[in-house]
Amino acid sequence: MPEYVGDDALVATQARIRDRQGRFANAPWFSNGGRIVNYVDPKPETWPQAREIAETDGLLGLPCVPRDGVEAMVETHLGPGWTPHYWEVFLGEAADVLPVCKEVIDSVALPDGWQVKAVLRADPDTVDAVQALNVATGLAPYPAYFMRGDGPLTLTVVIRARDGRLVATSSYCMRYHAQSRFGGIAFVGLVSVDASCRGMGLGKLANALAHVHGHRQIGCSGMMQFAAPDNTASHRMIGACGLTHHPEQVFAIVTRTTDRPSR
Ligand SMILES: CC(C)(COP(=O)(O)OP(=O)(O)OC[C@H]1O[C@@H](n2cnc3c(N)ncnc32)[C@H](O)[C@@H]1OP(=O)(O)O)[C@@H](O)C(=O)NCCC(=O)NCCS
């Protein structure tokens, strides 16, 4: 089981982010996203710390920032030579999202013998299978320690076919500091459905299961999800689970290279 996934530079970045966990415990404006540091609460006094991390890692996440302000903010605080990549923002209160997700769970029937699990401490085989499916669907997987339970509280959902093959996965993560502006908000994502099983409701089901089981086993007051602007299936999946699109905001990842870091 690889601890980290990607090329040498990505592996080194994921290891560095893990090493910063102690520092982040006292810095609510940062959040360990596993593959990236999220700078949750941009402020003039903490931008120098964020710049140092961005320059070391070659990338930085900016969750839920005003759509119109990203380029100017990056230019002002990071300087030239950075490429912003954007994801749409979906938000919901737990009280609104959970009843909708329960309806989704009741409405999607799995074929005979297929199994669902939602675990806080994934075993090595599950971690391997989830990472492989995420890579196959174009997503950057969480490092193994997240799914093992050694990072921010994370719940992993797996749906397996009768023969044991992993066909869908999703994740729920309490990655934001309790004292940050997203204290109490869970991040739900990394939803992947095997290409041979798309369009049968598995994405909606996996996503809904992450919300319901994550809330039950970890707890939260609200949920957040992101989707690439052109990922219609993901937009519909998230909307079907009761979250609302907030087009005035974006999740931005700024990178040193022009490559988009995940789907
Ligand atoms: C996004 C993804 C998880 C959806 O899984 P899925 O099992 O195919 O989706 P579902 O069958 O549950 O359908 C979910 C909704 O999307 C719609 N949908 C599914 N595929 C679609 C497509 N290709 N185009 C447009 N809408 C689509 C469905 O009609 C449904 O909407 P509805 O409830 O309003 O009818 C899957 O396409 C995938 O693994 N993509 C690659 C990884 C990815 O992008 N993950 C999301 C990251 S945020």
C-alpha cells in the first residue's frame, strides 16, 4: 500500500503536509487537505505564511473565496507566475442535507450481493482499492494515513460488487479547524464510480452515504462539496443530495505549473 500517491514531487508534498499537522493545530487558517494545504481564511497578517507554503509545495488551495477576487488576490500576495484552477462550491446545512440523502439511500437499489461499508479506519486492501479507483477516475486520492484514521477525522465509503470488486467510493472529512470560519463544516468528496457502473445511481448513493454515515460517526453542522465547472454529472449528484450551488464563490487551487491538479 503506498502511503502517498503521485510522482516524486507530489509524494514529497503529501509527506511535508503531514509533517505540518502539529503546526496547523495552532493555525486555524490552514487545513490539511492531504494532497494540498488549504488556506481557509486569507488575511494580510497570515498571507506571508501561506506564501511560504505555496512556494515550497508549488500549490495552495483557497476554499470558498469570492469568484471575482481570486486573480487579484493571488497577484497581490503570491506575485506573478501562478495559475488558478477553479471548482464550483456547494454548501448545505446538515438539517437540510441529511433528509434528502436518506431519501437517496432509500431510492437507489443495489444489485443482489453488492455491499456497502462506511469505515473510519480503512484496512490496507480498502485503501489500495480506493486509491486505485480515484486514480482511474482522474481524482487525486487521499494519502493512506487519512483513510487509516491518522489524519483529520475521515470516513471512507466503499460499495463493492458481488465479486468484491470496488465499484464506488466517497469520503467525508472534518479537515477544518474548529476555530476557523469553517469550524463544524465537513468536506465531502473524492466520489468515484467505476466507468463500467456509471449512470445507475451509484455516485448519488455513495455521496449520500458519506453525508449520512459521516454525520452519524463524526458529526458536523454543515457540509461542503466542490466540482469542476464542466463536471455536470458531479453537479447533479451533489444537487441531488440536497446541497446548494453558490456561484458567487469558488474553490481555487493555485499552482506553479499550468497542470490542473485533480479532476
Ligand atoms: C461523478 C460521478 C461520481 C457520478 O457517478 P454516477 O454513478 O455515474 O452518477 P449517478 O448515476 O449517481 O447520477 C447522478 C446524477 O448525475 C446525472 N448524470 C450522470 N451521468 C451524467 C452525465 N454523463 N452527464 C450529465 N448528467 C449525468 C444523473 O442523471 C443523476 O442526476 P439526477 O439525479 O438529477 O437524474 C462519476 O461520473 C465519476 O466517477 N466521475 C469521475 C470522478 C468525478 O468526477 N468525481 C466527482 C468529483 S467532485
